[in-house]
Amino acid sequence: MTKNKTAVFYAILAAALYASNAPASKLLLKEIPATMMAGLLYLGAGIGMYILEKFNNRKQELPLTRKELPYTAAMVLLDIAAPVLLMLGLTRCSAANASLLNNFEIVATSLIALLCFREAISKKLWLAIGLVTISSILLSFEDMSSLQFSWGSILVLLACICWGFENNCTRMLSSKNPAQIVIIKGFGSGIGALLLSFVSGERFFRIGYILPALVLGFFAYGLSIYFYIYAQRYLGAAKTSAYYAVSPFIGAILSLILFLELPSFLFIAAVIIMAIGTYFASTEE
């Protein structure tokens, strides 16, 4: 298998792992406050990858250096903001909506890659960006007749913009040890979000829900980010996010099944438009 094909496989695997995030988090948010939930997810990623790295006997990867410090710091700060916004959004909109809206991350990542890092974007990818944007706008309306925006959807879109910047910061680190990057992300963003949770006055007494949140974080964030970074190494930020776009569809299907939600006409229309956009994004050469 060539390096590019392996990278594509890693990108899709990362997407499949992350797909469980929205529906599973929606369930846990009934017991865990939003900001605390975001912290536990990233802390689970950091703890899990730290344990795996201790048993890793493969060849040594390049470690992060002081030169990458600005990108590392920005990555951690953005990873505090993004999941907090997503968790807050999930408390105000359906898990299926939130899952699909995660595809707006393609738009944010690609435009930031173009404007800030001069990555090339083809005509086909521009078309994909336009279709995903239209679909995201449709999903953001609570009521088309009154053109009322859903605050939950807006919070999810803001999370996607944060992750768009974060993806490009991570792209600048992708030649370094992926496990080390995930460990720094996990502990830095996890502890940061938990401190924010305590400062904001969130209270949590259901200790039994901590372990499920940590385990979810390990799979949905830890392993997902690990494989995502490997994919970025050979595909770049914009292309990797395009393959990663399969994740919201898996998440949306899981959410509809798990919560027995009947999709509206608007939701179905948005799915079709986003599916076409995702096809153009993933087949772009």
C-alpha cells in the first residue's frame, strides 16, 4: 500500500472513530456539565495515548521542539475552545444536526489553509466548500418559515471554525511524533477546560460517569487525532479534512437510531446537498 493510500485509510479511520462523539456525548451531557465534559474527553485522549506510548516499541518519531511552540500553544488553546462550544451546542440542538454541522470544519480548514498557509484549492474543492456551506446554513435554521437561527447550531459552527484553525496548526506539526502531539493536546486542553469548568461554577456529583467520558475521549479524540495527524503528514490539511468528512454522516445515522429521531424535510435536503459536496471534496485530486 502506497503512503498516500495508507494516509487516506488513516483519515477515514479517524473519521469513523470520531463519529461516536456527538451521539455518545449527547447522552453523557444529561449527567455531566458541558465544559467539564469537554475537559474529560480531552483528558481521556491524553491519558490513553500516554499509556499506549509507554508500550510503543516502534522506531522513534521526531519530538516537538521549541521552534514549534507557537503552533503547539495555539493548538491547545483552540482545543479548549472548540469542544466546549460543541458541548454547549449539543445541549441546544439535536445530535444528528450537530454531527452533520461538523462537516463545516472542511470549509473552515480549507479556507484557513488557503489564506494563512497558501495551500492550493482546486475548482472541485471550491464547489464542495460551497455545497457544504449551503447545507450548514440549512441545518442552522430552527424554523424556515420565520428564518430563526438555532443557537445550538451556531455554537457548533463556531466550534468548527476553531477546529479549522487548530487543524492547520496541527498540520505544521504533522512531521513530529503524533502520539506526543495527542498527549499534549489531551492534557493541555483537558486540564484547561476542567479549570474553566470549575471557575465558571459547574458542579458535578455523578462520579460513575467520569470513566465512560474518559473512554469516549480516548477513542473519539485520542485515537482519532492520532490517525488524523498521520494522514495530514502526506495529504495536507485541506485534503485530510475532505476525507474526514464521512464522519458526520456516520454520526448523524447513529444519532437518528440512538435517539429515535425522525428527520425533517429540511434535514434530508441538507444531507443530500452535503453528501454531494463531500463527494466532490473526497474525489478531488
